Amino acid sequence: MELVVLSGLSGSGKTTALRALEDAGYLCVDNLPTALLETFIRLAEESSSVERIAVVMDVREVSLGADVARHLDLLQKKGQNFRLVYFDANDDRLITRFKETRRKHPLIAIGEAQTVAEAITLERTWLQSIRVRASTVVDSSQLTVHELKRRIHDMFVEAAERQVTLHLMSFGFRHGIPPEADFVFDVRFVPNPYFVEGLRERTGLEAEVSSYVLSQPSASMMLGHIGNLTREILPHAEREGKVQMTIAIGCTGGHHRSVAMIEALAIQLSTRGYHALVTHRDVEK
């Protein structure tokens, strides 16, 4: 089982990193007490569904310092491999972040310091025994939230796992635009099978309707544009750490044109190596 321990200064990005790992499939725990670390690992190992865990251990636990370092050393002696990532940032940037968020520094909250600057200095001292054991130190001083999340994905997530989950959805405009859609395309300009004898009561999932829709030059043109745009956008979405993207195609009722177009788009993307989840929201309405 893979274990990642995140530590570092308050305001340096540990929460962002933990969320990125959670999106990547890690079982995550924030502010885990030192005394519970071995118990948590044992329980995770006993679960067949848990393969990767990540924990944040930092100065919010008053008894930190040498005690955490000792527990980590004991884990290594017992053969438990783990990766310790320490997050740092310069004092000015940390002070600015606390001002922007209007949050109290943990050491001020427990009365160990009176100012943010004093708290940061004390925290650096308390965490020094953790920092020297870190396998990786990440300085987030110049990183945005998105850049930090991307850094974590690059460090821990295999390329195949970083691929955005692509969701393709057909719908009918008369039933409303899907609120989860990132991109919405309107194909109501394509000739409607509803007005073709023998096709009205059928759906775009059937070969006759699909053939009729896809034989229209306007449908072919639109399908090409949507496919090209999707392939161009996906790499950028992956780099930004986006985990899911929903592309919705709508027609009047969601029975014919949009259904056929979504099915064709899924096939088109699959030939380029993209797997997509397909939903026809209104086909049964």
C-alpha cells in the first residue's frame, strides 16, 4: 500500500495538495494525530479497496515536533515505506495568504504566538525535524492553487490516470439545459427525423434514425467541429487538474438528433484513444 505523508508550514498548500490526491483516488485524512498513524495504516491495509492513502500531519497537533519524527522513524524500521512531502513558502507570502483568507494561524489560536510573523518563525523551528526527513520539498511561494495542484498530479498520478473523465450527454432543450454541462451544442438546425414517416416514434439509438441524421451535411460538419474542439481542449483541462468534463448536445426533444450525434461523437473519440461515459438524458421522455 502506498502511503504519502504531507507536512509543512500553515498556509503553504497542504490542503490543496490533499484535495488533489483525493481527486486522484487516495484515501485522505487531514490533521491525523500522531498516536493514530499506525492504527490508521493497519485499518487501511485490512481493507481490500484501499491501495493508496495520504495524511496531513502538521503543527495543529500541539505534541508535534520530535514525536512525529520518532513515529515516522519507527514506521521505516518496521518496513513501512512512505513518501514525506514538505510544503514551504517565504514569510511574506505566508503572511499575505493569512491576511487574504482572514484565518488565524494555528499557533495564534492556541496562544503560542501573538503575531503571524512570530507564529511562522516558531512553526519553522517546530517542524525542522520533519523537514530534514522529507523526500520532497515543495516551495509554493510563486505557485497559484492550480499550479500547485498540477505539481502534485505530476508527482503522484500516472499519465493514464490523469486523463479527464469525459462525459457525453444528449438532451432536449424543451426539458432544460443540463446544469452539469461544461460545453453545450445546439443541433436543432439539423433536419429533424421527427417529421420523417417511420422515424418519429424511434430514437437516435436505432440505425435508421442515426443514418438519417448523420447523412445530413450540417450534422457531419457539426460533428467534426465538436470532435476537433474536444480533442484540443482535453489536454489543457488535464493540465489544469480538471477531473471531469461534460459535453452536452441538445435537440428539441432529446430523442433523435442529439442522441445520434452523441453516439457518433463517442465512437469518433474512442478511435483517438479517449473513453467517454455516454448518457441520453431525455431519450425516454
